[in-house]
Amino acid sequence: MIVSCFASLLTVLLTLTACVQSGAKTPATSHGPANDLRTQLEACRKAHERLVSNNEVEILRAELHRYAGLADQDARRQAAMQRAMNEFTRGVCLIHGKFTLNERREQKLVPVTNSDGSPLELEYLGSGFLVSESGDILTNRHIAQPWWNNETVAPLLQRGLEPSFILLTVTFPLQKPISIDPATIRVSEDDVDLAVFRASVHGAPILPLSDRNPKELRGQKLMLMGYPTGLSALLARAEPDIVSDAMAEAQDLSTLIGALSKRHAITPVITHGTLNDATANKLIYDAVTTSGRSGGPVFGPDGDVIGVNFAILREFQGSNFGVPIR
């Protein structure tokens, strides 16, 4: 549209110039040279006014204004994403949990043991992020309650065993691990994979939550933050000397996380992608992720959080899922 409108305007200018030049060379008639020139200019104007109308000029002006607005929006979004990368990573925490299963004996819960008589301890990692000044941390329900929708644990629960936490901590970048009281856990009542629990957090930024309908953002860029599963993944991102010192100090995963946090080696992984689709209960995107990044924030193009990452479509690595927060 812009090219065609400019071409039309240029055509009119060239035509008028030609008409003027032609008129200037035409011999004067009995009505005088001035009258002849005006007559020829008017004829040229009427003959070529159809090439571009006032309406087309207004359309061109509107298109130019729209493109300028899109350029400004793109610049604002780039700045918002950069701010999220620079500031909000410190508000994304590594969640470390350890739980056991208990059987009820004479109105008492007794922890079950392994075949060798050692206590049963099931350990896992996940991600979460700070959403309020009160210390509320948003994550997935299957991170806050790791036995929820867990195919390996479900048969044991059906036999009457009851889960309980041995340990639950969060570790923010540049901070020490913080213990979580499982009694503060609140889960979604509509069976959505979201949960909140509370911690005493100081110095970490609160991540902004979007109030937009994510369906409006289809095709737009997004960004994920979170921590990968497994000890090796945590160590792979640290400097070799830090890994060596931390491993020498660590006795288990808990002490290793403490050793890494003391050396400022706990930071979330950041990946980028595109929001391909959004439904009432699901975001679908192609940003690269891993299973340990469940619970991490999904940032929309405006630099605020539109969802919580929760799953990988293992059969097709092109799509991952998140839960919309609105």
C-alpha cells in the first residue's frame, strides 16, 4: 500500500510537471498566454486526479502512523524483555523437596522403609517465582505436592499410604536456601496445575503478572525462566573451580545447593520462543525447556508473566505447555 501510494503521488507530480512544461511551450492564443496556461493546467488536473484521491492520501497517512506505532511497540517490548532478563531472574527460585510415604498404625503415621530397612525418601527439583510482598511463591501443584498426578506414587496412595514432606526449600539467586512450611501450601480448587506457598523472602524482586488475555498474544515472542532437573544440570552451568569447591563441601543435594548458592552459582536458565496457541487452561509454545523447569514463569512480549511452565510434549519436541494465570 505504501509503495503504491508513493508511486501514485510521484506519477501525479511528474504529470503536472510535464503539463506545466507543455503549457509553457504552447503558442499564445487570442485569449492570452495566462488563460491558455490555466486552461491546460485544469485539463491536466481533471485528467489525472483519479490517480490519487484525498481518501488515498488519508489511507497512506494512517498506514504510516500505524507502522510508526508498531515500531514504538516493538521497541518497548524489547526493552521490557531486556528488563525481565536483567532484573526478574533474581525473583525465580529453585525448589528442592524431599518427601516420604507413611502408613497408619493404631492412629499413628509410620514412615515406610526401603527393602534394606532404610527410610524411603523421594527427592525432586522444580521452579517457582515470587508474586507478592508477603512472600507468596507461585509454582505448579505437582511441584508443591509432588505426589499429585504422579503415576508412580498413585498406586501407593491407593493402598492407603499418606505422603508427608521431609524437606521443602526455595533458593533464590544470591540468597541462601529458605525453608518452607508445608502448611502454607494452597492449591487450585479446579484441578488446575497451580499452587502457592509462602516464604520469608527479602531482596528478591516481585514478578509482574499480566492482566491480558493470552489469546491476544498468539504469534508473539515469549520467554521462559527456570531450573533444569538433576544434579548434573545444575553443575554443568557453574564454573569448574566452583563445581570443584562445592562438590568437596557437599554431602548430599541439600548441602550442594547450599554450597552453590553461597558461591552465587544458582541462576535460572532462560529460553525464548513463540506462543503458538492459548486456551482457557493451556498455553502452547515452542520455547525449549526441560522437565525440571516446571513451575517457572512464562513471560509474554510485554515483559510480564502470562503463565507457569508445566510440561513437555515428549513425543514432539516442538511444543511445550504452560498454565495461563488469567
